[in-house]
Amino acid sequence: MAIPEPPPARPSPAAVPAVAGVPAFAGIPAVAGMPVRPARRLGGWLGLLPMAVLLTAAFAVPVVSLLRLGFGDGGLSFEHFRRIAEVPLYRSILATTLTISALTTLLCVVLSYPVAYLMATVGPRLRAVLVVVVLLPFWTSSLVRTTAWIVILQGNGILNKLLMGVGLTSEPVAFVYNLSGVLIGMTHVLMPFVVLPLYAALRALDLSTVQAAEGLGAGPATVFVRVVLPLTAPGAVAGATIVFMNAIGFYITPALMGGPAQTMISQVIADNVNRELNWGFAAALSTMLLGATLVIFMLFQRAFGLERLFSGAGTARSGEPFRLTSRGRSAGGVLTVVFGLLVAVFLIAPILVVFPMSLGSSPFLSFPPYDYSLRWYVNFFETSKWFNALIRSLQVAGLTVAGAVVLGTAAAIGLGRIPARWRTAIETLFVLPMIVPVIILAVGLYYLFAPTGLVGTIWGLAIGHTVLAAPYVFVTVRASLKSFDPSLELAALGLGASWATMARRILVPTILPGILAGAVFAFITSFDDVVLALFLTNIRTRTLPKLMYEGVAHEIDPTIIAAAGLIILVTILLMLVNLLVTRRRA
Amino acid sequence: MKRRTLLTAAVAAWMLLPAAAASAEEMVFASWGGAYQEAIRKAWLEPFAKASGVKFEEDTGPETAKIKAMVETKSVTWDIVTAGGGGLMRGVAQGLFEPITAEMVNQSDVLDGAKNAYGVPSEIFSTLIGFSTKAFPAGGAQPKTFADFFDVAKFPGKRTLPDKPETVLEAALLADGVPAGDVYKTLSTDAGMKRALDKIAALKPNVAVWWSSGAQPVQALGAGDVVMALGWNGRFQAGMDSNLPIAMSWDQQIPQVGYFMIPKGAPNKAAAVKFLNFILKPEINAELSRHVAYGPATKGAWSHIDAKRAERLPSTAERLKNALFLDIEWWAKNGAKATEAYTAMIKG
């Protein structure tokens, strides 16, 4: 698992180095001014088609058929909406949801900069370690993560013991079951969505722009504010968009790590779907959430010019990739490194307690355990269900990654080739699966799949996961396309290269970081999903997260911690092998 | 290059491996997995297969929403599903379950509070007070009643309560002196509901955790984050069995019943009916409590349970004297409103 280096520098006929403060979308004036040729436009629509078909059939149809229930069975009624308007609880829950999501997004962006900076300015081996640190939390189920966090943060938890031992506090601080608990849990798991695009943006930053600014007398702060920040903003905005949309749909983390004041709307929606069986009301709440999110998304697009940022912010890179300049680190840089390391510790903290916890013998998790045993590991290997579920999870995730990468990449490339007036609308439509509560999609897909026999197969689940995952690839590839210079494409085609050759040798290498980041997100989306699996699989096709959640209303089977421990162990071993191999080669 | 193609093909082939094919002629039992389903398997499913020759298969995750989806799309694959009283009643309201008549299953031995026209009771579990024996050691004053739970002066320290109103509203009124027989009558009035909510609101500053999963109160008690919890006897028992410093009080409790139902359109209804009759046989019915700390919902089963095991179970005749059964019909009617009011109170 390593994030590839950006493609090698190549000469660019239209390289206009971005200048501090000047938004860099002036990158490719020659091409931007040209009318889109009809053939190119047709290709664009063709690229959009597969994802559009999937989203229509496996997203719009099932979701709309369920959301319709919000307007009454049969006739048109606004009864449910009236209830939402009349009971103040629902407004306050919506406000809470948006506030928590906004705070999480802010925290993710702020905390991601030091980590991304650290990753961009250290040697390749340390960088590989950092990538693993950023991504490891995902490899464990959300149930394991939250459990580990609670062990760390609870009243008599590790952190409080530490703080009181050092003498910083005399009373236990309430870190969990309140707002801080929710923010910690959500920021932790959503941060990679910002770190990766930000890191890619930093690496794509032309070092000569930094050197030029320094040569003109800019201090480190000025360089950051006027060069680094504007040039990395597209990556940060892409990541922040994903985080915000994602955060709105969260309900497991707030339910377990927050208090009642942090009740989020997806909890209420899931409750109405699953417990109250009041699908009409759940549909009305989802419709309201969808409306509110769309308004915010559009305001965001207007304020930050998402489309502008996505489509033309970068210049074709001509110089060296961003790294430390000869000046070395400034005081601020050193501080950033320290902060980046602290954030890395924050990211890895739950993983560090998972191992010792998995070695405890008591079914009640504690840290440190009262006594040690391999009981849960034995359990994992002795009962075939765990291993089978892991294999199913990997199969479904494999199918999902393949589907999402192909559809998302094609759509992202296609979007740049159609007339600009269509782009905002299509872009908005294509990220909708991120906003709609997953349980709505899950129930809708069950109705869609039941007559076809897809329920209970890994195919049905993989289709559902692809719906969720393709938008990630779409967004990340779209962000990386900004550094692709279309004139290169024209040059290649003009020199007689076929479109396939051009794509293979020029287009794909440029956007590879975006594709890979999207693939990682797609994998994670599938590997961590519980809700779709709950509805679309049975005992033969259940995935690891579904198995982990079984019986969770009553107990937490510590075997899930062992399962997480094993996954982490395998990841770390792979990383070590990778490091050894690269060292030998070097 | 060739090797890579081969590898790709192998991976692709592996991805396409079909799941094992289903065998015919069986009964499918769907429940919540984990230790609970394991107990049912050992106590009832395996003996049933041996006695009747009916092969059983298991599935997990019988969410009411999924049952509804199955019934409405006529793709029911489950013959027996399990749920608490709330799930049962909400399913009944939507017509998801087959009625279970006296001709199908003889339920004459079932406790009155547990009888239902659409389900066969599988077990009784209770909501009661669990407390930390570190905070309230044996020998000193220990909390016994719901009044003690709400009395912060007498028993100081943090509490944990469910984040849903079921059992909490009842406990609050009982603590406030409402006789058990009048609790639901009182709750049905606006003033009574307010009385219950006010009682809970007064305790709010001392509530550290509003739990959403049954494992949480035990975790919080064990870690010392709270000194008292309103939770399920089976979970407290599991904590005590793992030597956590926990005890529970049987002086006052709100029992709930778990049910087995047949979804409408179940493919093997006849086998399911056979199974339901099988688990009501007294000696068989008693078996489940061997594996989990849930009590039988029949009278006959008790003659097959020794005193030592009965000590762990909520439904002994003695303990049911201080019990107020959760009224699932009341909750079916008033649940949505009560949940709204409760959520608003704990959030506000």
C-alpha cells in the first residue's frame, strides 16, 4: 500500500508557472479558449454514460421509490413534513448534524496539512510508514475503532490515567460520550479523505514556484499563505467535500462515542426505517436532509468555485516536485513537523491498544488486560465463519474497486469534455450517493434486487458498494485531472497516436494518483460497510463487518478485536516486506 | 507479462466463485447471531433436528425492515425469526407475521404476561439495576429499588440509562411511587408522561452515559465510569461471570419477553410449526436457560431447572412478584411519541 509518486516531469508547451496569489486556473489559456470539438464532446458523454446508467438503475430508481413514501402512500400528503416542521426536536437534530459535520470537516483539513507536509518532505521509507499510519484505521471495522477509542478516552481510560499521572489534571476529563468524543471518532476515520488528496496536491506543487517566492524575499509564512495554500486548495476542497458529505451520514460513531446532545439525523432515519417501520417519516427526513445538503453543496460550489478549482487550478508541472528547499525547515516548518507527528500518533492510537486488548482473556475488553491469552485468535481460526466472512469481504471489495475505478474514472474524464454549462449539475448528481443515508439505499436495493435473485449474492452487494464508491473515484480523479494539460493530449493525437495510446502513455499516468486514491477509498467503503451487507447478504455471503455487528446489541465478541489485530498485522508485515525489498534494490 | 495475465485471470476466477449452493428441504432460522444464537442452536435447533429429522439452516440479522421487504417482495427465505416485543408488535401492525392459533401451537402452559397471538415466547429477560460493588460493597448500603436508582443523595455517583424510553419511563414512575398496576394508566396521560420525564430530567446531571448497546452499561460499570446502571440481567450476569466488580438487584424489575415468529409466506411453515411446538415441551423449554441467563416463559419448564440455575434467572415465581411486565401493546400505540419526547428531554 503505497501512494505512487506523481508522474515524471515532462515538458509542457503551455506551462505558465502559477504565481503566488494568482488563482492558477489560467493554466492553459490556449486550450481553455478553444471550443470543444464535437467528437471530443461525444467522447465525453460516452465516458459519463456507464456511471450514469449505474446510478440511474441502482441508485435513483430504488432511492426515489423509497423517498416517494415521504409524500404519503398513494396520494400526495405533507403529513410527515408537517410533523418535522412542528416538532422542534427534528430541526435541532438537523442543526446538530450540520454543525458536527462542519466541525469535523474543519478539523480534518486543519489536522491534515501538517501530516501531508510531513509526508511530502520526508524520505520515501518514512513516507511509506506514514501512508500506512494514515490508512490503518480504515482496515479495522468502525466497531473496533470506536471500542478502542472508548478504552482510551473513558473516565478511567488510558488518556485520563496518563494526564492524572503526569499531574496535568486532578479529575478525570470527560472526553467521550459528548461532543469531543464524536469529533475525535469522526475526525479520526475521515482524515485520510483529506490527507491523501492534499498530499497528492503538495507533491504536484512545482518546487520552482516556492523557490521563486523565496528568491523574491517571501518568508515561510508568506510562502505558505500565498503559494502553498492556493495551490493545494483544490486537493483540500475535494477532500473536505468528501468528508462533509460523509460526515452527514454517520450514525454508528456518534451513537457509541457521543451523548444524546450529539444525536445525528441518520440515527433517527435508521431508527424509523428499522425499528419504528415508519418508512414514510424516514423518507421525509431523508428528503429534508438531502435538500439541506444540496443547498450547502451548491453554496460551497459557488463560494469556493468547486468547478473552477476542479477543472483548471493546476498547471502542468514542469519543475521538480515539492520538497524541502535548500533553506531547510523554518521554525514554523519544525513546528509543523512536530504537529504532524502528533497527528500521526492520534491516528495510530486506537491501533496501538487493539493489539494488547486482543490478547486479553476476558470477554469484557479492558486495557491493559487482566491476563493474557490467545483465546480470541484461536476462536478466529477455529470457527470457519470468520475466515469465510473475511474472504467474502475481500471478494466484494475487489469487485467494487474494479467497478468503481472504471466507472468513476471514465465519468471524470468525460466530464471535462462536455460543455461547461452541464458540468455543475452532473457533478452534483454524481456525488448524491454520498449524501443519501445508506439505509435508504439498502432498503431500496432490496426491493429492486429481490425479484432478480441478486439478494444474498456477492454481486448484489458489489453493485450496491459500487454505487457508494464510484463517486469517490469520480471526485479524486476529477481533482487530479486539473494537473492534466489537454494540449498534451491534442499534441499526442496530432502526432498520430491513437486515443488508447495517448490514454495509456499520457492521460492515465498523470491521473494515476487520483485513481489510486479513489481506489483506496472504494476499497475502504466496501470493506467497512455494514448497512448494505445487512440487507443484501445472508449467512453464506455475509461480510466481515456484518459478522462483527451480529449480536452487538447485546455483546461485543472480542474475536472482532482479534480479527482487526490480524488484519493490522498482515498490513504491517506487507509494509515491512515492501520496505526491505526497496532497501535491497537501493 | 504472461505471468501477470495468468495471475489476473486467477484472481478474476476466484472472485467469481459462487457461494455454496443451498440444499433443499429444511427450516431456516434467523436470529441475532453471537452467543444468543449459539445458545438457541445448542438448546433447541440441534435437538429438534435430531428428534424430527428436519434439517435446519441458520441466518442472521432479522431486522424488522428486512422482514417487511421480504414479505412485500414475496421473497421470504426465513421460517422462524426472533424479536423482542417491540419488533413483534410493529411487525404485527404491518401484517408481517402469520397468526399462531391454538390449533397450530398449544400455548396453554405460557405465562399470561407473555402470551401473544403472533409469536411464541422464547425467553424472559429483565431490565433492572446493576451496580458497582466497588462503590457499594457488600456489608454497606446497596441500591435495591428503582427509587434508590434515582436517589443521588443516598447513593451518589454517575449512572447510565438506555437512550430509548422503553423501561426507563416505567422505572421513573415506579421510583416516584406510582403502584405497578397504575404505571401505564399514568403514562397514558400527559401529566403522567411529564411526571416520568421530569423524574428522569432531574437525574440527568448524574447520567454519564446514555447507552445504545447492551454491552455498554457493563463496560461502563466495569471501567468505573458509572456506579449504577439500568440494564439487562443477562449482560450484568455475563460481567459477573467474568469477575467484573458488579452486582444486580432483583428487588424490582421490568421483564420483557423474546418471541419466535413465522414471517408471512415462510417457505417451510409446517416445519416451523413443528419447531415451535417442540420448544414448548417443558423439558426442552428449560434447556435454553442452561446456556444463557434468560428465564423460561412457561410454567412447566421450572420443574426441570435446579435451584442453582434459577438463581441466575429473572422469571422465577418469587422474582415475578416484584415485576412489572413491559406492556408491548402500550408501546406499539405510544412508542413513537414517547421516543420523541424522551429524545427531546435527554438532548435538551
